Amino acid sequence: MADEAGRIDGLLRGLGQVLLERSDDDALAAFRTERDKIDDETARLDETLRQVEKDVERVSGIDAGIAEEERLNRELKERITATYPELGRLAVEDDAFSAFASPYKTRIAAIQQKIDGLSERLDGANGAEEKGNVFAWLGKSAQNLVVKSFLAKTQSSLERVYAEAGAEFARNRPAGKTGSGEIEALYASVESLKNENNERDLRLIALKEEKRNILSSFGREGNANRKKAEIARRKECLRQERDDVHVRLGKKAEDPSTQFTLQSLFDDEMNKIRENIARHREQVKDYEDQIASLKASLEIDREQAEVKKLERSIAEQRQRITLAGETIARHEKAIAEANKRIEDLMNGPGKRH
């Protein structure tokens, strides 16, 4: 019966759809307006879904672009940082920037003095003749290792001072001063790298902002799959609403006496659909009658089973009553016989006085 009911709904839906598509009857205006609103929203959802798919693809491209820009930025910063020690050395040595170089020269001179002292100690140790036993030689080697370690650290300190000077020169070059061709060329190279780095920073900001805007369009959680699922659920609701419009109109048009303005070509089709609906409704009624009959038969069977059950119980109770009566009769007979023996004993020889 569920299948028949489904077929009836399908026929009603088809009947309503035929009417809306092939009739200009003013009586259908409300149904048509309702369906058009549903179709318009469905079309908007389809367009939104296509945009979400495009945005997902765009986000993937943005992520790749961000990764590439960050990689290039790291390389640029490494190249810029690598130029600072040489730029600082040239700026400190260039007389055109003596005022800028003065604080650094003092620090560099102090570090250079330490380097020279350590180098002399190392050279002196290496040039001296080795005397004494192996333990003295080992002690000397250990001292050399310590001196070499101090020398390396001091040289690194000098490199850091030059790098600090170069970074400061790149940030705040003294105005109105022109240095040697070498320092000007290196400074121009650093400026070019910094400009390129700034441009990449701006591109990164733009890419991240674009990604943020796209993700926000997906909803509060920025989840594209959740957004697509919401669209799918809403479209399914709209599909059901559209079917409901057709079914309601189909029910209204099911009665042959209901007249709508139709192209004559479709009159027969309408009548065929109505006939199919009537036939299926009759089948549903037959099914319902059959089900009612089956329910009645089942109820009769249940009642008959209950009657038989009660009859069996009555028979069992009667059998118990019969057995109880027989038992009582036997007991009464035994009592009478016992009383007779008592009386005989009391009246016979040796009776009690």
C-alpha cells in the first residue's frame, strides 16, 4: 500500500507540474509564484555552490603562493643579511662616513687588538721548539686549542660588529654623503633587495587578506565542506517544497470537474493522469479493505484462541473437582469404617467401664 500511495503522490506531482508548465490560467498564479520563488532560490544556491568550488580552488592557489613568497622572502633576507658585514666594513673604512664610523671604529680596534694578541700567541706557540716530554707537548697542544677557540670567537665578534654597522648603515645612511664606487654599488644592491623584500611582504599581506575574506565567506568556521553541506540540505528542502507545490495543485486538479485553461492538446493527458490516480486510489481502497478483513480475521483468531484457552482451563478445573470429590468420598468411607471399629471395640469383650 505504501508503494501505491507513493505512486499516487507521483501522479499528483506530475499533474500539478503539467498544469504549471502548460497552462496560463490565472487561478494558478499563486502556485506559480510560489514555485518561481523556490526555483529562484535554488538557482542562487547553485551559483553559490559554483562560487564555493571556485573559492576552494583559489584558496589552494593562495596557499601555494604564500608558501612560495615566504620561501623567496627567507632567501632575500638571508642575502641581505649576508651583505651587511661587507657593507659595514666598507662604511667604517670610507672617510666619507667617518662620523658614522667613529663609534664602531673604537669597538673594532679593541676587538682587533685581541685578535692580534691571540694570533701572536698562536704563532709564537707554533714557532717554538718543542722541548720536554710528551706530557709537556700535550699541555702545549691543549693551550693552542684554547687560544684557537678564543681567536675564532673574537673574530666572530668582529664580524658581528661589521654586520651591525652594515645593518645600521642600510637603515640610516648619512644624508648628503657619497662614498667609493664599491660601497655605492653594494649599498644599491642592498636597497634593491630590500625593495624586493618589501614588495613580497605586500604581496603576502594581500594574499593572506584574500584568503581570510574567502574563508569568512564560508561561514563562522571558515569550512568549505560545511558550507557545501548547508547548501545541499537547503536545496533538498527546496526540492521537497517544490514537490509539495505540485502535489497540492495536483490534488486540487484531481477532480475532473475542476477546470483550468489548457491547450487542447493536453486535455487527454490530464484525463489519463486523473484516471491513473483514480485507479490507484481504488487499489489503495482495495488494499485497505483487504487489510481490514485481515485484521478482523486476526482478531477472530485471537478471540477463538482465548475461548479455547478458557475452555481448557474449565475442563482442568472440573477434573480437579472430580478428583477432589472422589478423594473426599474415600476419606469419608475410611472415617466411617474407623468409627465402626471403634464402636465394636468399645462394645466387645474387655470393654471399658
